[in-house]
Amino acid sequence: MDMDIFALLLPHRREFISFAASRLRHADAAADVVQDCLVKALQAGNAPVQETGAKAWFYRILRRAIIDLHRRQQARDRAMKSLQQEMQAQLPAATSSSSAPSPCRCVLKLVKALPLEDATLLQRVDMDGDSATQVALSLGLRVNTLNVRLYRARRKLRLELEVTCKNCATNEGGCLDCQCAA
């Protein structure tokens, strides 16, 4: 580690954070990116030895890190959108409309048999119609985390339905408005 580069860059830390914050949504994320880049700069073997050169060099490192962060976020957003579309196709959310199909009795029994966390998520989002954002905020979770947990809960329910209620679970309409004996 070259402590000279650290001495050259540290006085400009607030300036670097301000630069990163102008390109990111959160000040905390900006501080984290700058911190990570400072660590990279300390570990680099080819750091400039003059302040002006070191500052420009560090800005290049910081810009690349911000671009990488944006790319990772876009990839996560695409994955979440795909997951949400898949989930909507697999188990449509219950609507408040009286003409909406209702799940059969086996679905309701199996939801109650799931682990409490899974049953609560399915109840609030799919049956009560709460938005994933509202539920995530009330549980102190990130929306992405809640969506992943919701996906897993739906998958568990689907697998249980296929085992328990073979008649309607494998039909095109699923377990909606069915008259199965389960």
C-alpha cells in the first residue's frame, strides 16, 4: 500500500463524495463507492505521485465504479421485472372485484399450512391486495427482498397444490373457481 496516494486523495474526499452523490440516488451509496474506490487506489501499484495527476486518476476510478454500480442495478431491475411478470403469470393477485374468481378451499388450507412468514406475505399481497412496497415498508424490508420472498412462498404453495390438489392445480386456470373435493 502506498500511503502517499492516500495523503494526496484524502483531502478531496468530500469533493469525491459530492461528485458520486450527483450521479447516484443516495448519499450513503456515494460515500460507500468513494470508500471502495479509495481502497482500490491504495492497493493500486501504478498510482501517480502528484496531486493533480492523482486527483484525475482517482476520478477515472470513481467514474468506472459508478458506471459498474448502475449496470448492476439495471441488471437487478431487469431480473426483478422478469420475476414479477413470471409471478403474475403463475398466480394472479386477488382483485377486489366481486366477479373475480376465488381460490378453492385447498388453496386457503395450504396457505395456512405454510410457514407463518410465507403465509403472511401471500395473505397480504395476493389475497388482501396490499402492494409489495407497502408490505416491504411495514416489515422493514427492501422491496426486492420482499419480492424474492414472495416468489419463494408462491413457489412453495404451487408445489403443495400440485401434490395435494392434482385435479385443478394442473389445469390452465389453476385453482380458481374449482370444485375439487380437497
